Amino acid sequence: ISDYEFMNINIDWLSPQNEPFANQFWESCRFNISDLKDFIYNYLAPKLKNTKLILWDHNKDNLYNNFKALYEKNNKVKGVAFHWYTGSFYEEMDLIQENYPDILQIETEMCCGFSRYKPKKWVIDAEYYLTEIINGMHHGLNAFLDWNMLLSYLGGPNHRFNNCKSAVILNKRKNNYIKTPIYHYLKHIGQIGEAKLVATSKFARDCSLDTIALKNEKLYVVVQNKSKHNQKINIRIGNELIKDKINGHSVISYVF
């Protein structure tokens, strides 16, 4: 971190350990609660100048109790980090928001298991991403990160065969890049940048329409249709009513 600062690159956030309680079959550094707290508050935090700490950095089941056990009021601890692999557990996020309103909630790892690239099938994974993000924002999510920006066509490289999907994959045979449906879905929100949440909602009887509105200099409305049917949508902004149609298994954005 000091070397980066020397090059005028500031590290704003730091996670002390990824998945500290995970018993993986690849290389891991495991902590128990007492050892992790000792490391954070007695060794790591006192060394940091401007870098803020995010705690936990593991799955969301029992997120609140684990964060509560790790947290001590400290001017360096500013956020909680989590992953989505055991489920969405939005109620855990609600507890964090209710009891620690000043703590930022950051989803630091999202990924889908590997399968051969087939655009139509990868749309379902893209929908998982967008659903998690939209619903997460409704429950206090402040930021999100994908695990992998770019992988090979075979979902690697990975020395433990933990191959995954990513938004962009490299096609070695043609020496070019493929922007997958995950990329195109994430782009609808990712390109907005820092913004304030205005609203999230679900529509249709089967809750197949996910909607989010975000605002910075402009107002952005993103609608996702997870059903196979085309659906009509009405969006009212002030006195303006927009009537449109969204195709099945697709996403659409509006900018005002």
C-alpha cells in the first residue's frame, strides 16, 4: 500500500482476508474470530493511514452475527463485504442496515459455475447477476464486484479446476474477445457509475420484471424481464408516461 501511495495510487479499501472461515481444497488462509480480530485491530488497522477496512468477505448466510462478532468501533472499519454463493439472504442485509446504518455493504464476489459458452443459456446467468444486484440495492447494497473480468474460453486459467464464467472471455482460436450476455446485462448498471438509489420494484404476477431507478446527473431506469413472454411496461416520470414493450429474457434501459 505504501508503494502504491508513492506512485500516487491510493488504496481506498482493504479486506483483511477473503473467506476467512472457508475450508477450501485450494490454498486458503483460515482464521477463527479471536485471531482475526487480534490481527485486524492490533496489527493491521494501526498501520493504515487512509485505507478503510471491510470485514467478513464471505457468504451472506449468518452475515449479521458474523459481522457483529468481528466488529469493534474503529475509525478504519467502514464496511462489510459478502458473497452470494449460499443464497441471497436479504434479511441479513436488512439487519446490517438497521443496526449499523453507517457501515457500507459491498458485494465483493459474484460468479457462476463454468459451462461451455452458449449465448442463449448464458442469459440465465446474466439474469442471476442483475437480480442479485437490483434486489441487493433494495436491501442496502452500496457496491458490487464481479470475481472475474476476463477468463479463457474454458473458464480459467485455474490450477484447481475451479473454472468459472466471466463477463468477457478470450477466444484463443480466433484471437478475439467475446462479450457475453453477463457483460451486456451488467453494463446497464455498471456504466451508470456512482449514483443514488431512487427506487426498486417488481412487476408482473410472477415477479418476473425487476426494475431499478438510479440518479446522478441523469435518471436511469433499468427493467429486466426474466420470463419468456414479451411484456408491456409503463414508466411514469413526473407527468410523462412512457409506454413500451420488453422482450422475453432481455433487459432495457431508459435515460432521462
